[in-house]
Amino acid sequence: MTGGEERPGEPAEEAAWHRVDGRTLALTAIYLTGWVIAAGGITAFFLLRGDVSTTVVLTFVGGPALLIVVGGVLIDLVRWRYEFHRITDQRIEKKFDFVFRTHKSVARDRIRSVDVNASVIYRMLGVARVKVGTGQQDSFGEVVITFDPVNRAGAERLRRELLRKSPEGTEQDDAPPLAGFRWAWLRYAPVSIVTPILGASAFGAVMQVAEWFSAEAAVISWVGDVFDGVPLIVMIATLAGIGMVVGSIGAVALWIELWWSYRLTQESGTLLVRRGLITSRSLTLEERRLRGIELVEPIGARLSGGARLDAVATGLTLRADDQRSDPRTLLPTAPRALAHRVAAAILREPVNPTEAVQLTGHPPVARRRRLGWAVATIAGFCGLLALLGVLLTDVLVNLAWVSAILLLPVGIGLALDAYRNLGHGITGRYLVARRGTIRRGTVALLRDGVIGWTVTSSPMQRRAGLVTLTATTAANHGAYRIPDIGLAQGLAFADAAVPGLLGQFLERDEDDEVT
């Protein structure tokens, strides 16, 4: 197929079958060549270090590399030759007929999202990949129809046609954006959880490269010489600081790659997110699939006054090939006030529901539970270090008491913060629930989008008179928890949020209290 030939509006009996763009063969050749150069280059390097002749290296490395590239292109040629698809007013169909026959057909009204993305190589060749999410599940996971590759103009037209809900020519192509890229948002990247992860990964990468060259001992010896005579705690703090600096640089670079040219717009009943530097991406979500919005505030961003927005929508799942970023994110971490304004615009409400309601707190016993968890966790960790120190080295004993002094106030502070963040409320069409401290999430969920309530209570919760209330919905991961809420308080909230759903199972005492 060339994207320019596709006519999704054709009647089923007249719609022709099309192939993907023929440049798929060039894409396959380029990607496989890059892979074999990377893998074969490392192999050749170690073979040459072992005094293996160049002829032998070319034979045992170059030969298989050439075979992989040629074989991969031939396999893709078979796919291009025998795989067809068509789009009609009612359905999307895709078939492959070579030795084995497969035929996939999905109704167009099952389309949940359309994702258009293109890496640097794709952009150089003028093509893109189109993924159509259906929200349906089979034995292999979510049913996704992929057109790979399609020419860029055809990909954009496919996106509009597949989610067209308005008459011809009424799309709001020039609609003003709800939000756009701002360099000032970069300040939130270094305070994300990605920073320490990337910092630790950098140290791991150094040791991995050292292992390739059998230089681990030399690296460890060099670090020992640099910190010779320096107290252990100072050495740990210095290395941690270096890791955080490296991690911050990596976090900023990753943020720029993911959110470069970011733009969020509303078009004819759909939300469109465009973003990406190395890999450009365009994700479209129907507004009628929205069941709410979640304001997410990781602790670093929260302390810096930032928050991000995630969609709560049916059929929007995180697939294995989407691990680099959550496709539910509509707004990256930005100033909290902006996040509230964008959320209100997305939900078409005058005020963001998560901001409009005064949340009701949870019983004080929930605070005691969190303090107990914090103290027990720190005591267990430090106790283990002390035990290992007695068995192995006094260094771990010293590390145990230093950790206890440092971690105990931090743990108590996080526990108190976690309790303060517990809350629930109702405003207009939405129920609102908040929880978390490292990652505080405040979800505004459409009350008519709740299809069930689950009430659970552990033995410790029963002793404290608490329950965990879970709102079941067809959106995202399927449920939103309200932990450690009072029994009567939780049942009354559930009944008020969705009248009639839980009320038929409740009893009321003489004072009209739920039991």
C-alpha cells in the first residue's frame, strides 16, 4: 500500500486490497545491517585480539552477517508480497496467504486509538508506522492492527479517517493546542525517579565494559586509589553525587527525546498528542472513551510544584513495545496550575474535578498503620545489615547504624505524608480519590463509569475497623483503590458515588448510618 491510495470510505464490496509501502524492504535492510555491524563488530574485535587472521574473521563473521541481512530482506519480501489489508466503512481487514492463511477483521467502531510513529530511519525514507488499538483481547493480548510502513501523508490521513466522527471537511486541523512544548519543563526531569536509575545504570555500564576488556580489577583498584584514606561514608556520598549528576544529564536527554515538539490538541471529538525527537509519535484518543483523568505527582515533581496528566480511558493499554513511555500520558510533568487547566479543558469542565473538591480524610488509625510499616521496614533492613556485619565485616555494622539514623526520620516523614494524602470526595459527575507519597495520584473518575465496587479487609484492617474500597471500571488497569477507609465511611461513599449499585446490599441503623 501507499498511504495515498487508501480510501477508508469505500463500500466493503468495492474496497480494494492493498500492500504496505514497498520501502519496507529498505527499512529491513538498514535495520539488519546496523544490527549485524554492532554485533559482528564486537565479535570481530575480540577475535582479532586473539590473533585470529582477518580472513577467518571475514569468513566466520562477515559470512553469517551477510546471510542474516539477505535472509531478513527475503522474509520481508514474502510478507510484502502476500500480506494485504483494506479499510471499509465498517471494518479493518488484514490477511496473509502464504503456506499458512490468516485473516484478521475488526469492526471500525471498536477502534480505541490510532498511534502514528516514525523513527529517524523511517523519517529519512518518508514513511511511518500506524498502530490501531481496538481494546479487544485475544490469547496473545490486545488486538492491534499495524500498517508498517505507510507513506507519511497516507499515515496522517489514515489517522483522521479511522477516527472520523464528523462530516467530511469539518476536522479542526488548526485547532489551538491545549498545551505545547516548553523548555521550562526541563527542570522537572532531574527530579524524576529516572535520575537515580540512570545513574546506577551508568556505573553498571562502566563495569560491564571493564569486564569485556578484563579490566574490572583495574577499575576497582583505581577507585580505591582515588578514595584512599577517605572515610567510607564520604566515598559513598561522593559516588552517589556523581551518579545523580550523570543520571540528571541522562534524564534531561531522555525527556527531550520523548517530548520534543510536544503538542496536545482537541480535534473533532478526539485528543491528539504529538511528540518525539528521534522517534516522532502521534497518538489519537477518542474523547468518548475517556472515563476521567489522573493527576500524577511523583514526589520530586510535587516538591517542585509539578504534575502530569494521565488519561483514564477504555481500550488504552500499555503494550510491550510501549515501555519507553506510558501512552496514557497526555501532559508531561508541567506546572501544577497548568495541569489543572488542561485537565479541565480535556474533561470540558469549568474546573478540574481534582481541584474542585475538598477531599475527606481517613481515620487516624490509617496513620498508625503507615508509621508501623515504615519503622518495621527500616528496622528489618538495618537489622539485616547488622547481622551481615557481625558475620562478615564491621563496615556493615557501621553502615547499619548510620542507615538507621538517616532513614528513620525519612521513613516517618513519608509515612505521615502518605496519610495526609489519603482522601476521597464527590464533585458533580466525578468521584475523586487520592493516595500515595512517592507517587501521589489523584484520580477523577466518572461516576457512571464505575461498574462495580469491591470491599476487602485484611485481618489487621478488620481489627482497626478499616477496609479497602476498589472502584471497578473498564478503563486502564480496571480498578482504582481507596485504601484504609473506615467501614461505614467507605460504604456510605460508595453508595453516594454510584447510587443503587451497592445500596441494595446495605443496611441502615436508626440514625441512618450505613452498616
